[in-house]
Amino acid sequence: MSSSENHMTGAEISSFLASRRTTRDFLPTPIPQEILDQILTDALTAPSWSNTRPFKIAVASSEIRERISRDFLGRWENVARQSKRGWIGKLTLLLTRNGLPTSNRLVAKPYHADLKPASMRLGAELFGTLGIARDDRDARDAWWGTNYNFYGAPTELFIFIHKSLGIFAASDAGLMMENLMLSAHAHGLGACAQGAVAIWDDAVRQEFDIPKNYRLLCGIALGYPSEKKDNTFQAHRIPVEELLFKQK
Ligand SMILES: Cc1cc2nc3c(=O)[nH]c(=O)nc-3n(C[C@H](O)[C@H](O)[C@H](O)COP(=O)(O)O)c2cc1C
């Protein structure tokens, strides 16, 4: 079989890739096991460092999904409540530790100035679509909290990477995740990669047997997209010129 047989054309691939968008509201409809199996099989066709596949996935559905979500939501509600109380709230958080990151503190830190404009633009445009005012802290906190219900998705995938390979493990996981999300898209499902869930790995470790050599990278919410306007949002895509370094 020649390499071009049974493949989409270049134009079809380009259009398919451009049509994938992050889903941020899901129907509760469970994902049929055979579709989930196919998507995971497709994820494993991504290239990998020495073919080591330095990642593993904890698949949370049904009761496990509910328990982890409830745990996350409890922590987030406490963080949001205490953050509004100024230094007393911060002190309470430090003393009680309820909601403090147990992994990936980076997620809770402000963006570097190089990256801040893009993230601010995303926030402004997304909140514009959702009708959330810039200074409405309660509404913004409530929206962020929906991350911890996995935007209603019936299944949350927790992506773990092997600590020994450092950035290369994260790179491999990223390639695998993109294959996974594109396959999901081709099967009529939506997905949302979620850095938001990377901060409390202990809640996931309580439910799955995860060796210490693996650290949590992020989550992926997976399921069938709803018709809600949240899913009409189209994040800005930068032109190629912005991708490239200028020559000296
Ligand atoms: C590693 C990673 C983590 C992300 N974390 C979140 C998240 O926590 N919550 C969220 O709503 N979107 C999250 N996103 C989705 C991005 O905001 C989204 O991919 C970006 O705005 C581009 O939009 P698009 O995927 O629709 O092209 C994440 C994406 C990636 C790749």
C-alpha cells in the first residue's frame, strides 16, 4: 500500500485539524467502551522518545469520577472563599492546607510577561462569549470551578508522565494527547485538556494505583459536546509569522 492510499487529502487534514476546538460543556451521555478503546489505541500511534511511552492514564468514569470531582470542588470552593478574605484567608489556607496544591504549584502562579498577553486575550474573549464581566470575581471563580466538574464530562482522563525523562516525557505525552483529542473529534466527541486539575494529584492517587515514579501532567475531559454557547467559543489562532524567530 502506498503511503497516500486510504488517507485524507492534505486539504481534508488541514480542514479537520482547524475544526477541532476545545469543548467546555458536555452531555452526561457515557462514552461507549469500544469508542474509548479506539481513541486510546489511536493515542498510542503518536511518536515517542525511544518508543518508551513515558506516560500512563488514569481513566475516571462513574463513581470514581464523581468522588474525585466532589473532592476537587470542595477544595476549590475553600480556596475561592478564603482568597476573598485577604491575609486572614491566606493564613487560614496555609494552616488548614485545604485546597493548597499537592502537585504542580506552577498552575496557581501568574504567567510570565512574555506569555501574559495571550492568556489575557483568551480570558477576555472567552468571558466575553460567556457573558462574564471582567470585574465579576464571583462569576469568574464559579466558572473556574466548572473545571472541577470536568465541564460535565462523563469521563476524565488523568495524564501521568514518568519523572525520569523530564521535559521529554511531557513532550511525548503532549503528542499522545493531541492524537487522542483528534481521534475523539473524529469520533464525534469533544475534549478539553485541563491544567486546572494538575494541582491535586493526591485526590487521583487515592483512587488509582499510581507508582511514585509518575507525576500528574494534566487532565482531559472527554465526552459528547452539548449545544451550550460555551462550545461556540473559538480561541484566537496566531498567524505563522508569530511562530517564527526572526533571523539575526
Ligand atoms: C495542557 C493544556 C492545559 C489546558 N488547561 C485548560 C484548563 O484547565 N481549562 C480550560 O478550560 N482549558 C484548558 N486548556 C484549553 C486551552 O485553553 C485551549 O486549548 C486554547 O485556548 C486553544 O483553544 P482550542 O483548543 O479551542 O484551539 C488547556 C490546554 C492545554 C493544551
